[in-house]
Amino acid sequence: MSKIAFRDITKRFPGARRPAVDSVTFAVPEGSTCMLVGTSGAGKTTLLRMVNRLIEPTSGEIIIDGKNVLTENPIELRRRIGYVIQQIGLFPHMNVAENIRVTAEVAGGWTQRRLDVRVDELLELVGLPPVEYRRRFPRELSGGQQQRVGLARALATDPALLLMDEPFGALDDITRTRMQDELLQIQRNVRKTILFVTHDMDEAFKLGDLIAVLDEGKVAQLGSPVDLLTNPANEFVARLAGADNVMRQLEFLPVSGALDREQTVPFPGWENVPECAPNASLLTAMLKLLETNAPALSVQTGNDSRVGYITLASITSGITKTRNKERQLASERA
Ligand SMILES: Nc1ncnc2c1ncn2[C@@H]1O[C@H](COP(=O)(O)OP(=O)(O)O)[C@@H](O)[C@H]1O
Ligand SMILES: [Mg+2]
């Protein structure tokens, strides 16, 4: 695992009116996935490509595990960092196994036998049964399967850090969803630090531990998905995060933020209502309320101490609270 920090990082392309990346400072803890979001041209790709030095910063520092990447040999650096892009660019004349091996071989020090085992492990990891896929050529794979091979290749050297630039952007909806689920699964097993560019907010909310919102080269906000929904820094973030998106709020806001009663004594008739965990989503609570037809759910922690009650009415007011915040931010600006 590896942690990464940007310190006052700026990139100004020659002749550009404003910097593509403008004094960006933030850090991503080891083992977390940070999603970079923002409108087109916000500087997401530029920021990502400065990490593996495909683009050189104008000023500032990028620190990986305490070391400034600018003092490192770029070739060495790229061996330690996986990179997955939308058009993965497999070598057409090499089969799947060979495409993955080239990366592992570059890293060096592995026996042929170890390389064979590693290729099969990686194919399993990305959901391509090795017996079926190792000898296929890229032209014999669907777009989604090619992306899987690209991901396997990026993981071949077991890099602690993974850079992903809209890796699923060109896939159809079903394949994209499947790849997202698999990335979550892989991340549960191998725990990389991931910087992931997307313009799809659903993807950002689904995959991100953290979301960095970029706007005209600057970080408008860095926070967890729930932070962005409940405490957007400005109207731009509120809109992007979808403060008015009821479904997203139901899915991501925790029950603990929408309790009906802080006190732990039940209303008459609430003595035997079903239970619910404080970190459950509002959606989970709502479905349980509808399914059981209970007037409320008792919200309690693992050791059975009750923190309050949740009702359909308190869920509605929890969501309205978040929506009003967006309106307030909009009127402050006006
Ligand atoms: N090689 C380059 N030369 C000049 N300008 C560039 C170059 N690459 C990107 N830019 C400009 O920098 C800005 C940020 O681009 P980019 O990082 O690709 O944005 P994003 O990935 O968020 O869509 C844009 O205005 C883009 O036109
Ligand atoms: Mg881009």
C-alpha cells in the first residue's frame, strides 16, 4: 500500500490562458480509492498524468510514501504505478498471456514458471478463466474483456498505486456495472491506493472512499461521498453531487443523520418495532419500514444501545434538509 500527496501542484501548458491544474493540494490515504470528478477540461487527466510523470508539473510536489516523484527515474516510477486508460492498447500480435507478461517481465527478477503462475492469478482476479483466455488474441475479445486484460496488465507488477483514467468510459452499461463490481471485489482483496478519473457521478459514488471535485484546475472539495451530499462546499459541488437527487440520497445518506427522536424512550406502540443499524442507508430503512409496515425502526448499534428512531417522515425531512442546503448555497451566490 502507498499513500500519495499533492502539494501545491500546478501545470501551466505553454500559451494557455489559465493553468490546467492550479495549486492543487490534497492527500489520499493508503488503500483508499479517490475519485477525481469535474467537468471536461477541469484538469483531471493532467493531474493524473503528473503522478507517473507522463506530464511534468510546472511547480509543486507529488509525494508517494514520503518521496517526491520528481526526484525519481520516470521509468522506475512507472513500474511501481499501474495505469489503466479508456483505450487500453493491447499489443495486437501478442496473446492475452503475453500481453500481461510483458509488464511483469519489465519489472524483472521473475522466473518463467513464476510468470506463468502470475499471469493465471491475474486472469482469475479480473474474471477471465485462464484456460479459456490466456491464448486468445486481443481481436478475439470484447471491449469489456480487453479492459479486463488491461487491468490485469496494470496489476502485473503488483503496484501499490493504481491510476485509472475513465477506464470503463467506453463500455456499455451492463459491462461497466460488472467491471465496477469487480473492481470493488479486487479492492477488497488486494487493497491498492487508487486515483480514478470519471465524469460519471454514479461511478464516483459507487467506487470512491473519497471524491476530489476539480473545477477549472482547482480542488473545489475533497470529501467522502456522504460529505459531498450533506456538506457541499459550494453550489457547483452541490449540483455535481446531486443534492437534489433523491435516489442518491436514499442510497448514500446514513440513517443516523435522519433520526426522528434523539431520546431512547419509545412512543406508545413503538415498543417492538424492528431494528436497524445507524450506518444503514435511508433506502434500506425505508424498504424495511414499507415491508414490515412498522411505524418506526429502532436504530441501534451492535451492542444493542439505541440511538433513536427512524420513520418515513424523518427520512423525508432528512432529504429535504439536504436539498435546502443546495438552494441556500445557490441563493448565497445570487
Ligand atoms: N498537452 C496539452 N497542451 C495544451 N493544453 C492541454 C494539454 N493537455 C490538456 N490541456 C488543457 O488543459 C486543460 C485540462 O485538460 P485535461 O486535464 O485533459 O482535463 P479533463 O481530463 O478534466 O477533461 C484543458 O483546458 C486542456 O485543453
Ligand atoms: Mg480527461
